[in-house]
Amino acid sequence: MKCKRCQIPAVVALPSHHTAFCKDCFLVFARRLVERAIKEHGMFTFDDRILIAISGGKDSLALAWQLKDLGYNIEGLHIDLGIPESSPIARSYAERFCAMGEIPLHVIETAKLGLAMCDVKRRVKRPICSVCGQTKRYLFNKFAQENGFTVLATGHNLDDETSRLFANVMRWDVEFLSDQGPVMPAEKGFAKKVKPLFRLTEFETANLCFLAGIDYGYAPCPYSSKASFPIYKNLLADLEDIQPGRKIRFYDGFLKDGRQGFAPRGETSVDIQPCTTCGYPTSAGECGFCRLTATMNEDDGKRETRDVKRKA
């Protein structure tokens, strides 16, 4: 098989695009998909200060590498979730990559906030994936807002976006379908959020990392076995094998023809107000992060009281 652009032997075959590329031409192809996403959806300009959510995995590192290579003003934020089996590995890859790429990296340790996810999982009855996601969204948004970043970028790829879309369609979750897309504008206390990799599949971001020499970590979260998104991701992967290109057509079709049908109308839109404790935008009086913090502090207080009584 030969490269479509230069006719030398190809190293990556892409059935969904009916093409194949050598190393250099694949990197050009990936770069152009990112540039297309940025331009078509007005994600940001070279004047923006961009905060990248860096996990240490392939997608976030591929995004940071690509935006750095394109010349954008970027910094990274890594959230150390305090999960013994995976967090140290993820953090080490994030720190090493950013040091080598001369990308400023900020780190927030949830353990120092009393919210190490290993402790949260033991003491909170809600599904841990939901709690963890809520915590990360809060910390990323808060850091971006408080430190003058105009855009928050995440490494969500096409597989992430289509599996989320599929899950929301299966539930007919109008609230989530109404705001799903590669760009969420800044409003009501939320930073602008963008997903420049949404046109690249997981396979393509993995190849980008391999061919660009990006050393990324793979340390699956030990708590994610009951997450539902992998189920939808696997179903769509099977469909993609049978009908190459189906995922991008599904997602593009939603953005072009489907999303507007789920837009909030009048009084059905959620009323967003500042959290009564921290000021974070919420629809529930006190935001989920503050409720979680209060729950963990309350449990700590009860345990300390029991310890005092036991010693007495």
C-alpha cells in the first residue's frame, strides 16, 4: 500500500478516509484535521491564552503537542486524582512531556483538598465516575477563570464524542444533547471549552503519538469498569469496521442537522446561579463540588469524634 500524497510505502491505513499515509504525510493529515476543527468552529486565535487539560494519556498529550507545534499560547493543567494505582503514572508522563516540550504545567492534587478519589469512592454512595468527572470539570473551569485563560481545551477525540452522543440519544437526554459539540461558549461563569481533536479517532491520535515520538501513559482507572461509555464506544467501533466513516458522518450530521432540535426553549432552559458557598455556576443553590467537600468534611468530623470518645 502506498501513501496517497507522496506514493512511498504507507505506514497507516485509514479506511474511513479511503486512504493511507507515510509517517510525514500522516502528521500533515492530522495537523490539517486539527486546523480545520479550529477554523470551522472558531475555537480560538493566536491571541488567546489556552489552558489544556493534560491527563498524561495519548489524547491530551497529542493535543498539547499539536497546538504547541502550531504556535498557540498554551499551558497545561494536570489534576492528580489521588488514585494509587494510576495517578502517579499519569502525573509522571504529564510532567515529563511538558518539561521536554517547554510547556508550563500546573498541578492540582485532590488529596490536598480532602478529595482523593480513593477516599471519595469509599465514602460517597454516588457512582465514582460521576463524582470524579464533576470534580475535574469544577477544578479545570475554576483554574481557567481565576488565572486569566480565555479558552479551556480538552483532548476528546471522535470516539469520545460519538460514544457520548450515542449514549445521550439512547436516553434522549435533551439537556445534554442541546449543548453537545466541539465548542461550548463562555457564559454564566463557565470558561469557553473546545475540543480540537474531535475529527481524529482514537486510532489516529494513537498513531499521531507513535509517529511524533510522544511518550504517553496508559494506566486505566481501576474504578472505571462499570462506566457505560466504553460499551457504546465498542458498539460504534464494530459498526465502523463494517461501515468505515460512519462515526464522523454520525457526528457531523448531528452538528449540522440534529443539534438545533434539542436547543433549550424559553422557560425550559436551566436557571444558572452562583453557588451559595463558592460562587461557581450551578442550578442547585450549592454546587456539587461544595456538597461533596461538605460530605467528606462531615465524615471526617464524625470519625474524629468517634476517635476522641474511644480514647476517652
